[in-house]
Amino acid sequence: MAKEAKIIIEGKEYTYPVIEGTEGEKAIDIRTFRKDSGYITYDEGYGNTGSCQSEISFINGEEGILRHRGYAIEDLAENSDFIEVAYLVIYGELPTVSERETFSQKIRNNAMIHMSMNHLFEGVPNDAPPMAILSSMLNSLGCYYKEYATNNPQHDLEHFDDAVAITMSKVRTIAAMTYRMSNGLPFIYPKMGLRYVENFLHMMFSNPYNEYSHEPEVAKALNVLLLLHADHEQNCSTSTVRMVASSGANLFPSVASAVCALWGPLHGGANMAVIQMLESIAASGDDGSQFIEDAKSGRHGKRLMGFGHRVYRNYDPRAKILGKYCDKLLEAIGIDDQLLTIARNLEQAALKDDYFVERKLYPNVDFYSGIIMRAIGIPLSMFTVMFAIGRMPGWIANWREVASNDKGRIYRPRQIYQGPTAPRKFLQMADRPEK
Ligand code: SDX
């Protein structure tokens, strides 16, 4: 017998079907609830609300499981690289040799931005926040690549592969250009023949008179860091993509709006906040124990940044993997980072502390990612930009799910009004009493 849910309001019974996901998640389908009962449900922060059915990623927060299209994140981190995982997330299958080559070639062919976009950089202050630059530059792609940004989802889907290559490739180039501009350095053009991450490092750190070289572990660590960010169900920025895409907007403004959502300190800004937290602990001479007490009491608004998660009530599997890569990378490049020692102390202390244990607060993806980026030489101001590069495949894949759903509806949540009641008498300004 099909599962059902019954809601009884003022003695009247309403029955709704249960939707079950392929991994056993269950939802009550209440799409007719307001029409049937005049009531809406209320779930601030959407912690208990499914906004869509998706085939891209699956998280089991209780068990600390993350899979993309059925593949475990641990397998992908061990055996794959960022571009291959991007292809999997976007197109649903791991690429064959020829599919991978075609995808990589399209990305290589789109590595340069439109020359007129350089003028946009000229108009931006050198110390502008990189995430502000990134969101505006991504949105401006719709000015230079109009044929892929018609806001006619059918047309835009027919040109999807090109829009994917443009977005995947140019987000990396724009990021590198932002870094160069903010440091008063000349832009470095992408170099044919370099793979995605290596070309990014080249555009970031090479100079006209010498080419940046690095240990293989640097590219490997950055590859893993990016692929671990590839997608993560309906997090704040990905849900933003779906919200914007649901109006029929094309890929460029949809991912640009996601950058804006990701910028917040509770979301993508946390990787910066973790390093700032570790630096402040180091500067204060605290070994982390005082900070933990402050974070527990919320004193001075302190939180243990990089800890806790809306969905994971266990270790974020990405944090485990990144923790291992911290050690590998720092050893390979001969760095002994005091902040890593403090991070390890905080982790060990928090995992034994009732406050964190009772609230099921564990390290999340942001806890170690900053240590890796710092070791590579990526400045704090670029940390969330790196998160955006990594999350681009997930944003693209979610845009495609919305655009492809010809039965889809524009996202338009309801609310409960708590403002002044009507009717209030309008007074001309002269008649309004001063406060
Ligand atoms: C990302 O959604 C995603 O998938 C996001 C992400 C992705 O890949 O897209 O995984 C990336 O954003 C990771 C999260 C990065 N943010 C941080 O590390 C910031 C620090 N973490 C917290 O602010 C918090 O844990 C959130 C925002 C991540 C989750 O917040 P929730 O689910 O709304 O939890 P909450 O604020 O309701 O906290 C529940 C309790 C509260 O205590 P009580 O009111 O029960 O006494 O836990 C406490 C909170 O005070 N708490 C913390 C804490 N996180 C939660 N206390 C101290 N330090 C923390 N980090």
C-alpha cells in the first residue's frame, strides 16, 4: 500500500502521498495543501523542506556520506580529478576517453576572456573584494556571449555544452586576473597544453620573465580541494541558482547570483573565517582551549568556524579527506604551519567536549581547506573564490535540472505576515507627529 500522511486540522483530515527517494529519503507531497486547507507550512531556513527532486548528489548527514551520481566522494577524491568530477556532476556519467578530451578541449578553447572584459577590470578598485568582482564578471558574460544567454531555456539548453565550457573555463581565468589585479601584477594569459589546475596556477603565479613551477603535490592537492567542493545538494548558493533559474534566467546570472550567496561568512566565507580564527588564536598565545570555551558560550559572538553543519551530524567526509591532504602537501613542500597544529588541537578538544558532541558538531569542508590554500600561496581574500571555482559544476548541473524541467514552476515561497494590521489612515507628511 502506498505510504500516506494525514494532517488533521480543526477536525478535518487531509491525506497526502509520500514521495520516497532512491536512497530512502521520504517526503510528504503537500503541493495541494494550501488549496485544500487554506493553510501553509512554516519552516524558516527550509531545514525540513524539500524544494526539488534531484539526481545529482546525495548526502546522508547522520552517517557522513556524500555521493555524486552514485559515486562515493572518497572514491572520487582517490581516483579522479576536478575536471572529470565536473563532467560527472554536470552530465551524469564519468567521461570516456573521447568525452574527456572533447570536454577538456572546449574548456581550453575558452580560457581567454573577451578582450573588452579587460576594461571592466580597469574600472574596479585594486582592493575590491574578489567575490564582488567574480559575481559581476560572471554576470557580464551575458553581455559578451549573448548567443548562450537568451533566457529562452530551450535555446539555452541547445547551446548548453558551449555555455558550460565558457563558465567552467572563464571562472578560473577571472579568478586569476582578480588576484593579479589586486596585487598590481600584469595579467598572465592561459598557456595551451596545461591542464585545468596547472593553468590556473600558471595564470596566478607565473611572471612574464619566469614560469611558475611547483611540486606535483600542489596541483594534486588543489585538484582534490576543487573536486571536494563540486556539489553539495541544496546548500544556500545552489538553492539560489535554482531560484534564479526557475524564472527562466540563463546560466550566467544564475551562477553569478550563487557567488553572491556563497560570499556570506556562514557559507562559503567560512574558509576565510577559519584561518582568521586560527591566526587570532595564534596571536593571543592561546592553545585553542580558551577559544573553545568562548565558542561554547558564544562570548563576543565567537563560533568555532569550520565546525558544524546543517546536514552533517557526523564528520563531513570532505573534511577527513582534506585533513589528510594537509599533511601530504605540507610535508611535500616542507612547510610546518603553526595554524595546522592549532587546528588539530581544536579538533581533538572539540571532539571530546560535550557541547560539541551533544550538538553533533564536527569539522566541515572549510576547516582544513584554508590551510591547503595558504600553503599553496593563495591569499585569504581568494579563499571563497576558490570555493566558487570548485562549486561551479554543481551550480551548472542544478541550473540544467531546472531549465530542463518543462513542467517546472517559478520558485515563489509563501510567508506569514506579522506586520501592522489594516486599515491605517494615511496622514499627509505635514500632519504626521514628529517622534
Ligand atoms: C558550508 O549547506 C551546505 O552544504 C554548505 C556547505 C557546502 O558545501 O555548500 O557544506 C559549505 O557552508 C559549510 C559550513 C561553513 N560554515 C561554518 O563553518 C560556520 C560555523 N558553523 C555554524 O555557523 C553552523 O554550524 C552552520 C551555519 C554551519 C549550521 O548552522 P545551523 O544548522 O543553523 O545550526 P545552528 O546555528 O542552529 O546551531 C545549532 C546549535 C546552536 O547552539 P544552541 O542554540 O543549540 O545552544 O549548535 C551551535 C549553535 O550555537 N553551533 C555552534 C557552531 N555551529 C552551531 N556553536 C559553536 N560553533 C559552531 N561552529
